[in-house]
Amino acid sequence: MIVEMQRGIDVEQVDSVVQRAKSLGFQVQLNMGTDKVVIAILGGNTGQVPTDTFAVLPGVESVTRIMKPYKLASREFKGEDSLVNVGKVQIGGKRVVVMAGPCAVENEKQLMEVGKAIKETGAAVLRGGAFKPRTSPFSFQGLEEAGLELLAKVRQTFNIPVITEVVDPHDVELVAKSADILQVGSRNMQNFALLTEVGKSKRPVMLKRGFSSTVTEWLTAADYLLAEGNSQVILCERGIRTFEDSIRFSLDISSIPVIKKFSHLPLIVDPSHATGHYSLVPAVAKAAVAAGADGILIEVHPNPKEALVDGLQSLTISDFTRLMAELKSIAKSIDRYI
Amino acid sequence: MIVEMQRGIDVEQVDSVVQRAKSLGFQVQLNMGTDKVVIAILGGNTGQVPTDTFAVLPGVESVTRIMKPYKLASREFKGEDSLVNVGKVQIGGKRVVVMAGPCAVENEKQLMEVGKAIKETGAAVLRGGAFKPRTSPFSFQGLEEAGLELLAKVRQTFNIPVITEVVDPHDVELVAKSADILQVGSRNMQNFALLTEVGKSKRPVMLKRGFSSTVTEWLTAADYLLAEGNSQVILCERGIRTFEDSIRFSLDISSIPVIKKFSHLPLIVDPSHATGHYSLVPAVAKAAVAAGADGILIEVHPNPKEALVDGLQSLTISDFTRLMAELKSIAKSIDRYI
Amino acid sequence: MIVEMQRGIDVEQVDSVVQRAKSLGFQVQLNMGTDKVVIAILGGNTGQVPTDTFAVLPGVESVTRIMKPYKLASREFKGEDSLVNVGKVQIGGKRVVVMAGPCAVENEKQLMEVGKAIKETGAAVLRGGAFKPRTSPFSFQGLEEAGLELLAKVRQTFNIPVITEVVDPHDVELVAKSADILQVGSRNMQNFALLTEVGKSKRPVMLKRGFSSTVTEWLTAADYLLAEGNSQVILCERGIRTFEDSIRFSLDISSIPVIKKFSHLPLIVDPSHATGHYSLVPAVAKAAVAAGADGILIEVHPNPKEALVDGLQSLTISDFTRLMAELKSIAKSIDRYI
Amino acid sequence: MIVEMQRGIDVEQVDSVVQRAKSLGFQVQLNMGTDKVVIAILGGNTGQVPTDTFAVLPGVESVTRIMKPYKLASREFKGEDSLVNVGKVQIGGKRVVVMAGPCAVENEKQLMEVGKAIKETGAAVLRGGAFKPRTSPFSFQGLEEAGLELLAKVRQTFNIPVITEVVDPHDVELVAKSADILQVGSRNMQNFALLTEVGKSKRPVMLKRGFSSTVTEWLTAADYLLAEGNSQVILCERGIRTFEDSIRFSLDISSIPVIKKFSHLPLIVDPSHATGHYSLVPAVAKAAVAAGADGILIEVHPNPKEALVDGLQSLTISDFTRLMAELKSIAKSIDRYI
């Protein structure tokens, strides 16, 4: 942490910064410029201390972090890539893992058709929402427990892992019965009560990026899961809110190399929620694979015209089959496979 | 809802849009331009239907909402201003209601000093957090139940209403015992499990705007509370995330006249969380009162240097006292009072 | 400038940073933590050196500025407030200066009516565009030289100063003949060829903030004007681009105290271009005055329904007259006047 | 254009909207809902009329565009892809065109080394800035005319086309002597005086997206070039300003399929200015090719450590050579070549 003092301050003000730093167990070095005093506060845990701790002291002009505020999710903490194993599917390795399925679980027929397509195309995981967080209280909110039962059934029939969202801290156990991977949605990335419970469950969990969260905040939220002892954490980039209005959210493609640089956690990309339109999904999916994502989350629906939720961003099974062929070709060109 | 068809589509495609609209109980009118067919779908509840319902049909180029997606929070639904009464304090009337207190409840002495300042300055409500949603798992998370007890004690001593945040849907009843107004925080604006429970409680509730939510999404979230039968809803603007880096969040000053135009709900403004720095709070607080806010939420701490949370954005009691005098002068100039 | 080195780097890498800093005339202090080496580079002009100068060297993890990149516009460079005098109108003093007029100059009758309203309401400066930068090539582009002549005529008739925009570096002299204040528009804030010419002209100039520029970039652009020896610089906040879609641009209300803290230059606020809608202008104008703006720029048109440009954000003369009374009341409450 | 009237308006207000629409040559259809009147205004050129034209009329609630505001750049105007030919290099065809070179031209040796690398790696075009728009007046502003001469020399030596930026409308002819493609930079995307002159020149031009411009505004700016009769227009996506702070700008990857859907113009992607860091450039470059970009603009410098401008985002020649091999592999996997 670097504390820049205002011009013309007195010795006592410098001293109060130094004392506070020492009381927290940090080392301190003073840099006396002709204009200004700059205090370097050093130590492995300075990232976990809020900058306000020093900014609030008299005579301080500004405080700048050197260490990142996240710790357990950082590559400095763990150098090698983390791998998450879900049954026979490994996430974070050489295989690019495709997760596919409808936004919301609607009925058995729908889910069976998608399960079959997953098997046939070489996708790895079935996705489907039973609890649906919806912007409006007047929209369809999901089949809830009945939806979980359908997911469990399709999982068994096709022997494929299932991912589904949990929205209430008190439902974690319930959802964990039917799902192999728990999903924490974008709107809940900083729902700390939920993160704590999911962390305690020790189940594989996919943490979607808040649509207005920085990469730093996202990795700090991952620390909530990791701090509870859950090491099975997968990240999911799903687009951020920007001024651009031709799409729902702008997929942050550079978050892929940024995450790979600063974190050891595997990263999935969701082009469906980002773009919001089926015609834009394939190009963005291909980009994500080429940029080094460890997997893709794609909305697929046997009949998007009749989907209860987000039909516009869903691929048909035939479009999805075509896209899988293209993704395989790209994966091969960068020495990975699907 | 306006459905623009692509050029050169056939009659069946128009027909499928018409049929779907009629099946939902809407009226339909066709506009046949030389270039394009544009279909107007009319009816009081079109705002509650997702645009995807039509966008997903073949031959559709774009779908545009005419009606807003929120309903109960809208001024079209209820023309006159809503008033929320908390003890003898009325929010939404001629009085500009000042809510003040520390970010986090720390101890009895701290809270008593603030309670005294509230009484002496003419502020109306005591704020203080017992459950603190924190970005990092390594930060102080609040005194929780012990904090609620301190709030209850100060409330009784000074006979002032108390507002505090609830973060878990299962804590609503607990928090409602010690607080007059429940606060739903910015990061939970779309935590629909929480909104539903708070809505059911029928207690006055202040819904903070998500820091990346549009005004439309914010009012749609308010519909969750109103749809459960809770009419005691107060809105709180607290700044939005932008590219500007001189402050924490950019207070959206124009949201004040926008909310007044489109909604009947009272609106409080929080300059402390927006700016993040005590030196910027007074100017923004004064702006909010001049622009027509129904109240202000200000962080005040007897000793910001030792605050456990957000000391940098807290005013001292003497700075707060000075600001109150300035706010009273501005309130008077626009024919309101504090 | 603070240079954080990567872990495990060798002495030579530290040395190359030190050598480069010294070659630029800076002082250097090393901070050897147990984990990392952090190098403080000190000196009054470090703000004018790009961070890349050091970031590009091997072994460097990150580089953080301490000094701001702007210099001449900063309050550190000049402590007291700058005043710009235009005829008998002083900008930056106790008077809140109201500049009013149509977006585009259309004809003599229009401009005369506005000139009369300025005189009668106590506004100070006439605004009106002769050269109009328009988003689409198919829109009205302004009366150009004929517009300048009309401005000059009204200026003489009512003896009021005139502000108008210049868009081409080669038109500066031409525009300066008819205008007392040159305006550099938002889209040209980083048109450095234009800034340089306007700087050379030594005429009072109002620099509008780029709608996606940080305060820091804005003040750095002001340095272009000041570096050419033009000290007559006025800033104008006109809203920034955010995700919020209920208005055109989000007026950055906190830029007012931020500018007052970091710069000595006077600041005008334009609520018309920010909000884009006449019904929202008064609330935001009042907020700006209460927050400490040195003036307001308001679009006024005798007949907004027939305006060639931006009629929707223009006030009628009667609405403007009512607003002036309200602004005077607020100015008085903060011990200023209009 | 769809005009929604307020509730309870009278016939005359509807009539004034109808009259104005008819006076502009448009067709009108009324949609009388039980709640509201909605007026559809139809005709091929409604996109070129500002929405304010109707929004300003009494009784109007809102106005929504159906037609896009751009025309000549749209795929509706021209269905087949446009190709731009520069010598033997075709942009917009099956070849993915790589443009490479330093941010700023510094000296002959530097430029010759890059020219050689272009030849050897199969890149197509040399880039290099002679006029540099810089944020601060204290930064290096480019070699100007001497830089143009160096570009011309390397162009001749290696027989490769050259692209360079023009910043002043009065320099267009001068720059066109030394360059095959004129570049309009991001900060000048809405410098309409410059666009008009470049449009008149009829030279191939690459229009970089303003870093805070929507795709719609970008294509409308392209209309300025096309309206002057210059059909040789290339677009360049270079990242947009968002809240994310791990990179300089967030490359808008979905702009690639969006542009391909709505426009016939070829599209180049610049990962160097977007990310601002050499370690992030390769992943984003690969993503852009996979997503369907027609080319890539990469900053390459023989010695980035000593670069005068933007060294941090420049690849060394050996890094660039490695990236070219990877890009070729990806291009092949999507049936294109480099």
C-alpha cells in the first residue's frame, strides 16, 4: 500500500500513518521527496486491508494498493492451474468443456431432447434452471423442486453431469442433491450469505461474474467460496454492462487472458446471456475458445419459439450441432479438443 | 409493443405474430408501409410480457416496448405521491427527511453519540448496519444480532426511528424486531428471494438502487415488494458505476426528476456511498435537496479515523452539524423544510 | 510514480528501473519488502511521464501514478481560483453566471427574442451555435458564417457577451471576430489540433468535457489550452455516457466538488445536453447551483416545437423565466447571486 | 418511427403529429388502443429524421425509432460485402489482413526492421503514426512530415501498402501522398470537419470506432465518409470504455457479428490499443480472427523498451512472428487464410 501525504504536512501526521501500519504488523518505508512524503507499507496481507484504513488519517492525500484485495484465488497464492473434476469431466484441462441446455427447465420431453443432443454432439454437461431469478415479479419463476427432479432424471438417463442455479442460502442442500455443479448467478455474485453457504457445501460451484463487477471484485467474491474450504471453484464470464445497445451485455473477451494471468481457477464463457441473440452466439463462442476459455455455456432449446424464458438467445438443436463442429475445428487449431 | 417485421416476409409470418398477441389477450393493429410491416400490439399489460415472446418468431426484425415493464411502482398506476409514515416521521411529504448514522454499528457509545446528534440537529432517522455485506471475506462483517440490540436501545433512548439492512431472507423477522425501516442494499436489489420476504413483511422498506441497474430495473424490483402487498416502499439513489474514477460511484442526479416523473414512490439520496469521500459529500447532498429528493442518507461517525467500515466517507458530528444548517437553508429556498 | 517489481527478480532489473528514472532527472528510493521490491520515483514532473516508460521494463509488475498527469490546470500549480472576465461579466466569482440561448442560430427574430429574455431575466451571456457538429450527415449543419453575423448583431443590440462553438482549427480567427467566448465541444475535447489553435488565440474559451472522458483527462486537455499561454479557460460539465437510458447523458454532479478540489478553473454546468429533455432540466440546473457550479448553460428557444436542432431539451422563454426565479432563490441560500 | 401519445390527449394533438409526419413525406397509421394512441410513421427515410422532431410536440409521451439513423453503411442499402482494394491487398475477402507496425514512427532503422518482419511473416500492411494525438501536451507528438517521408521510403523498399493517421482536415492531401490508407482515429470519429475532407479525398480510409460510441453512431459516422462519395471505407473496432480496470479498453468482441449483420463494410480489429498490454494481445487477436474479423491491427516494435509511445502494448518482432503462426492456424480452421 502506498500512502501519499499532502504537501506541507507535519511530522506527527506521518507518524500516525506509520503507527497504524505497524500496529497491523506491516513494514514501513518512508520516501522523502522534495515535494512530498510517500510512505510504502509492505507485507503479504496488505491487500486484505481496506485503503480507507489509511486514507482517513489527517494529512493523507491518497492511498494506492499494490497488492490485490483477493488472495486465495490469486496465482501468487497457487501457481499451477486448478482442475475441477465432475464425474469423468475435468474442467480446466486440455478439453474445452461445453455445457448446454435450456435457460429454464420446462418439462421432461424438452430436457430429454437436449440430453440426447449433448450425448450426440460431444458436449459434456447439461445445464437448466429450476429456480429462475427474474427481473419482473410477473414473469415465470421456474419449476423449482419439480425442475430439480427432472434434471436428476435426465442426468441418470444419459449419465451426464448437471449444473443448475441456487438462489437462496437455505436451498443449497436441496439443490446439491440433484446437481453436480451449483451455479451462483450474476445477480448474486455479491450475495455473501449465499456464497458462504455454497462455500461450506464443498460442492463444485460455478461463480458467474456480476454484470457490473470488475475482475478484481469477481476474484474477491471467489475468495468467499475458497475461504470456506471449497476448492472446486469455476469462474464464468457472461458479459458486462456497457453503453453499447446492440447486445444485452458486452462479453469481456479480455477477461480470459486477464483471469489466466492473475488466477489459477478454470474459466467458462457464456455467450448466450452476453449477446442475448441466437444469431450472435456462434461468433462469440468461437472467439472465447480461440482466446483460451476452458469451456462454453450455451443455451439450447428444442423449440426456442415456445421457450418460457430467453428463447431469443437459445440455439436450436440443429444450430447447436453445427456450432459444435466449428468449435471442434477451432479447439484443434489451438491444440485442445472438445 | 411494436413488432417490426423484416423486409420481404410472407403473410404467415405476420399471422403468427398476430396469433400470439391475440392468445395473450392483446389488441393488434397492422401498419403496412411500402418497405415494411409494423405490428402494434396494444393493451394495458404488454409491459409485463418479455419482448422475446415476439422477437423469437420467424420474420421478426425487432421488438420495441411502449409500456414500461414495471406496473405497481408507476405513476400511471397511482397518480398521487405515496407517503410512508414511520412513527411521527413522514417520508415523501414537505419535510426533507435526513437519515444519519455510522456505516456499521460498533458499540453503544458510538451509537449514543450519533443518536444525540440526530436529536440536536433535527435529523429524523438513525441508520446503522448490523449485518454488513462486505466485498472481501477478510473484512469486518458487522456485529449482527448484538448490533440489532444496540440499535433498539438507542431507538428507545432517543425515541427516533431506526433503519438497518437485512441481507438474508430468513432474517427478515429478526431484523424487523429492532428496526422501523428495513433496508435492501444495492448488491441485493435483484435478490428476488429477499425481496419477496421483505414484501411479505409489510414493514416500511428502503430499496437501494443496484449500482448498475437502470431506473426501469429499479422500479421493476420495487414491483416485487409491492406485488406482495407491501405499499411502504421508499427508493434510495446511491450512485451508479461509470468509468469516472475520481469517486466511488457517480450519483445519478437526474434520477431524481426521472423518478418523480415515472413513479409515485418517495426517494432518498445517499451521497456518502456515492462519492466515498467526506470532502465531496456536502456538495452532493445539497444538490440532491435542491433537485427535489425527499430525504438524504448521510454517514456520520463520532470518530471516522477509528471507524471499522467506510470511515473515509463519514462526516464527523461537527461537519454534519454544519451541513444540516446548509441543507435547511436550501430546503427553505425551495419551500420545503428539514 | 510507484514501480512494483515482480517476485524473484534480480538486481539488474531493479537497476534498469533506477537508471531510467535517474536519466529523466527523478529521485529514486527503494523499498525492500520481504515479498517484493517497490521503487518510489519522486519529482515534481513525474505526472507528465507516461507510466509505460517504466511498465515496459523487464521484471516490472505494475506502475502507479502518484502525481496527476495534468499540471497547469491543477490547484497544486495555482492555489487561488481563476477568474475569467468577459466584458463586465466575471466567471468564477460570487455571481452564478447563466448562459442561455438556442442550440442552433436559426434567424434574427429567434435570436432577438432570446437576447431580450436574457436582459429581462438577469442572465449574463447569449449562447447559440453557428457551426453545428451533427451525428448524421443528413442533419442541419448550422448557418455557419451567416449565423456568426446574427450573433454579432444581437450582441451589439443588447450589449451582452456571446459564446459559440468552433469546430475547425482554421476557423478560430473567424469565430473569434463574432464571439466573446469560444466553445470547444464535447466531441472535440481531445481534438488536439483544435485545442492548440484555440490556445494560441488567447480568447476566453469554454472547454466542454468529453462525454466519456474522466475528470483527469479533461483537466489534461485544459493543459493544452493553458500550455499555449491562454489562461482564460472555463470548464463545462455536460454529462457523461453511462448505461442509464432514461436520459441522454448522466450529469456527473460530483464533478463539481471534484473540480473545485483539484483545479483552479471556473466551472459551468449544462443540464440541457445532459438530460436531453426540457422536463428534467430545471431539477438538474438547481442541483448544479446548489453544488457550487459557477454558472449554468441553458438551451432556450422562443418556439421549441419548431427548433431545427434539439428542441426537446430547450425551455420556452416562459419556462426559462420561471427557472431563473428558482435559481436566484437557491443562489441566495448559499450566499451567491445571479 | 413510433409515436406514443400520453393518455387523455385530444384530437388536435394527434393531428399535429400526423400533419408534421405528412409534411415530411411520410405515411401515417393510427393505432387506437383502449389506453393510448400510438402513431406509426412509415417511410424509407424516417431513420434520418431526429426523434425530437416529434417528441417535442404537445401530448407526445415517447418516440421510438424503427429505422436505423445510418443509411449508406447499412446492409439494407447494399446487400453484398464491400471489398476495399489497396494495391494487391484486398480487405473484406477471404484473406485475413494483418496490419502491423509501431505506434509512432521514430526513425528509419525502426521502420525498416518492421517492414522486413511484415514481408517475412506474411502480414499485409505497414502501420505507423506520424501525427500522434496525445492526451497530454507534454508528450511526444510525432515526427509529422519527416515521419511521412520515412513511411513512404519503407513502402517503396518493401512494396507494401502503408496506413497512417490524419488529424487535421487541412492535412488530408499531404498525408494521402505518403499513405495508401488514411486512418481516422478514435478521438476523431465524430470530428465531422475531418470526416468530410477525408470523404472528399476518395482514398481508402479506416474509421476507428470512438471509444464511447455505439455501433449505431459509428456506422452513422461512416455515412459522413460515404455521403461524400468515398466508398473505400474500412471499420476498425479498438475497444470501448467500460468500468473494467484490468485493461485500457474493453474490446467489444460482439461488435464483429453485429457489424457483419447490419453493415456491408469490412472490419479490422485492434487488440493492441484495446488491451494496452502486450501479454494480453495474442489471446484477443486470436479471438477476433475466430469471430470473423477481416483483419487485425497489431503494434509491433523492434525494441518496445525504448519505444517513444505505447511500448507496453507493442509486441517484439519475435513475439509477433509466433503470433502470426497461431493466427494462421485459426484462420485455416474457419476456412480463411492470412
